[in-house]
Amino acid sequence: MLYSNSLSRLIDMFKKMPGIGHKSAVRLAFNIVSMSNGEADEIIETIKNAKEKIKYCSICQNLTETDPCDICSNEKRDRSTICVMETPKDVIALEKTREYFGLYHVLHGAISPMDDVTPDMLKIKELILRLKDERIKEVILATNPSIEGEATAMYLARLIKPLGIKVTRIASGIPVGGDLEYADDVTITKAIELRHEM
């Protein structure tokens, strides 16, 4: 046995995180074990605190410590536009550009039959309820330009168009198969500016 049971379990826990392979998990586990008890306790307390305090905004479904979130409660935001994103990380990527001033809606994923992710598992019902607000004139579909993101955008467009709301899709400034969180500010800004109606 290469590692003790406790160390093996710690490595396995880190490997469950996205983007963490075996070598990175081993490195993180050894780093945790070599910390002082005070440092390790601080990490544990920070994780517990985040899990207890962070929740979904009751309006946009973004992660927040206050409900509604700062964006939804900001009266200066354009209330006629909702940008639909797959993840909270995508919202952060677009906010960093300082080029979009409307509201958001976070789906928490994309439709993916291969991964058994169906529309009812996403925050789509919550989006449709929001669209009853007569102030909303446009929904921007900013799902990732992947097969799953495109399928989700098409599904949403079919649901929203009958409501008489303009539906646009971000332009392909984002490479196919890419993720918004890794795109640079200029690329994301251009993708929003060059969006097209669906």
C-alpha cells in the first residue's frame, strides 16, 4: 500500500473535484497533511462557512450570500434584458467585461442526454416564471458553444419565442467547445455585442 488509509481517502476526495487529476490530488493531500493544525482548521472552517452561507438567489439562481443577490437588487440594472448562463462562473466572466448591464439567469448546467441531464434538472421553470414580467423584452442565450450548450439554447428558444419575447444568441466569438469562464474579456464582449436573434 503506497498511502495510509486516511491519506488515500483525502487523495480520493480531491480527485472528485473537476480539473484535479491524480498527481494534483496527491500534491494537495500532502500539502494539507504538512500544514499546522491551525492552518488546516482554518481551511475546514472556511469550507464549512461557505457551504452554510452561500445559497441560490431566489430570482436569478446565481450563488449569493444575500437574497436577492446584489445584481437582482440593483435598481440601476436594465430590467428589460435577461442573459441566460450555464454556471455562476459564466456570470463572473461576463461581469468582468463591464459591458453588460442587464439581469442574469443561471441554469446550473446544460441539457445533456449522454450525461442524463434533462431540462427538468435545470433552473428552466424558474426562468419561464420570470418571463411573466412585462418589462422583459429580450432574453440573451449565453450558454457555452458546445453541443450541450447549443441544444439547451435551441430548447429555450422554442419555449420563449411563443411568449413574444425577443430571443438572441451570443455570437461565436467564443470557440466551439470552449467555456465562457476561460475566454478573455474582449472575446466575451464581442460575443455579446454580435449576438443574433434566434
